[in-house]
Amino acid sequence: MVRPLLPQPWMHRAYDLALAVLVAYTTLFYDTGYDQLIGLSMALAVVFRRRAPLTVMAVVAALALTQYLLAALAEPLAGELTGYDIALLIAMVTVVIHAEETWKAYAAGAIVVVGTVLAFGGISSLNSAADWDEFNENLTFTGICAAVWLTAYVLRTRRLLVAALEERAAGAERERAHLVRLAAVEERAAIARELHDVVAHSLAVMIIQADGARYAIAADQDKASKAMRAVAGTGRDALEDMRGIVEVLRGTKRSGTDGDGDGADDRRRVGLAHLEPLVERARAAGLQVDLRVEGEPQGLSTAEELTLFRIAQESMTNALRHAGPEAHVTVTLEFRDGTAVLEVLDDGAGKLAGSAPVLPGSGGNGLVGMRERVDVHGGRFTAGPRLGPGWQIKVELPAKAAA
């Protein structure tokens, strides 16, 4: 993209200095000392016109009025314009273009109009007969001043428009960068949840099965062999899930949408259809799991099915971690009035909180991840201990299609 060539600060300073030299040059055509002094003072003021536009306008107007009064005193009825009075037009243009308040632009124009009337009409000429030649000259010069003022006002409008567009572009750029950061944070959180669910559940099942196989290998080789097959199957499933996540991180697998715009993608194909195999895997790990499904899963998106599946998975993993393989877990999934309700209850293996063994490496990210998943879809999530031993988790997820 080619950037436009913008004026540099030194260019502005050189331009202002050139205008000051022009004003000072006009004083060479006057012999009187006060003309040269006033003209040079105006030229000096023009140098600072960008720094203080209104102040420069006031100084130049005061000098012009002083010149008019001195000329009128020296030769009554002879107040007239001078060459260096062009500084007044320069100051007016500067105020109109660069002043922040609009009233300053109108005030600058009014000062020039008053000065024109005084220069051509004079104070005493208000009572004299109208001179058509002088009137036409006055009218022509006033028209020129008005044209200069209008041109400056157009430039002012353009400057403000460009400034507004630049601010809007900068705001859009900041908003885009903010949205990119938010998207990156959300994606990292989603990947972190996936990694936690895959690793925590699979490793918990594999550890339980491996421990069971180690104890049963001498007494019951068939049972040990079954446990090792479960370990191998769980490991293969976890490896497949991990491969899908890594492919997304590398950018070799394209993300899609589930039709409702919330970004369910190809790396997570699991859903409620995989709930029964999940329960069988938990049973193979030693949990006593009862699964009840009531109603038909209508109106659920792929992302919502994934959320329900992962919460059920994490809930059974927590039961296996904290209550042990002897725990009894009840998984209930109901569909009613456009809402999917998932409830997972465990009895804590009959042990009160704090007395059940905890597997090494168990952490506190599971409940946080479950709550985040539910919040994304506008559902309700509750989790806590039951009265007596055990734990309960309940999720109410509105189906988007039904909503």
C-alpha cells in the first residue's frame, strides 16, 4: 500500500516564512516610517500564525486599525488599504481553517468586512454623496474577501472530514485488533478445555485399568487381558482426539461451522451418539453407571451436543478420580420444552467428602471448563455436593433451533 505524500512540519514552517517575506516585501513601496514598522510587525506575526491563529488575527487587525487611524490623522478622509494589509487576509484564512470553534471563523470574516468598509468608506464619508466608482471598487474587494473566506471554510470542512475519517479508521483498526485478541483468547480457552477433557478422562481410565490389570494378572489373566485391551482402546481414542487438536493448531485442518454460527468445527466430531460408548468405557474402568435418556435430541447443534458430551465425560472422570471405581453414577439426559437437561449424580462410593481417595494429578480445571462451555450457549450450570456422600452436576441447555 502506497502512503500519500503528506506535508512535513518543515514544509509548513518554510511556507509561513515565505508569506512573512511577501508581507515584508510590500513595505518597500512605502516611505513613511510607521508604514514600514507596521508592515514588518505584521510580517513577524504571520510567522506564528499556525501556533496561535486567533492571537495573530487580533494582532494583525489591531495593527491594520492603527495604520488606518494614523493615515486618517495625517490626511483626513484618506484612510485606505495598503499592500501589507494582505496579512489580514492571511490571518483570516488561518483562523477559518485551523480554529477549533466555528464562531472564530465567523468572527475573522466579520473583522475583514469591517476593515474593508472603513478603508473604502471612511468615517466621514458616511455623510457624503455616494461615489459609484468607489462603491463598485468596495463591492469588488468585499466579494474577493468573501470568496477567500468561503474557500478557507471549504478547506476547514475538508480538514475536519479528513480528521474524522482518520479517527474512524484508527478506531476500526483498534476494534479489529481487539476482536482478534478476543478470538485468540477464546480459541486458546476452547483448546485448553479440549486438552483437559481428553487427557484427564483418558488418563484416569487408563490408570484405573492398568492398576486393575497389575493386580489381576496373576490371579485372572482373562480379566487382566480385558483391562489391557481397555487401556489400549482408551489410548487410541485419546491419541485420535489429540491428533485432531494438533492438526487444528498447525492449521492443516480447516475449521467449519455447525450452521448456527458458534464455530463448532471438524476437530470435534463427538456428540450424543458417542454417549453410550463413553458409558461403556466408564463401566470398564469399574464405575457402576446407569444411563437414562428421555425424549429426542431435537434442535441441538453440534457444539451443544459436544458440550453435553464433554460435561458427562468430565463428570464421570471426576467420580472415578475422587470416589474411586466402586462408585455408582447415574447419568440422566432429558429433552423437554426445547431444553436439554443433563444431570450426573454419584454416591461417592458411600464415603463422605474428604474420605475418598484422590488420584494423583487431579486438579480444579474441570468445573471451570464445564461452566465456560455452558456459558457460551447461554445455559445454566450447577455443581456441588449432595446431602450425604456423593456429588451432583446439573446442566440446562436451551436448544438454539427451538429458541
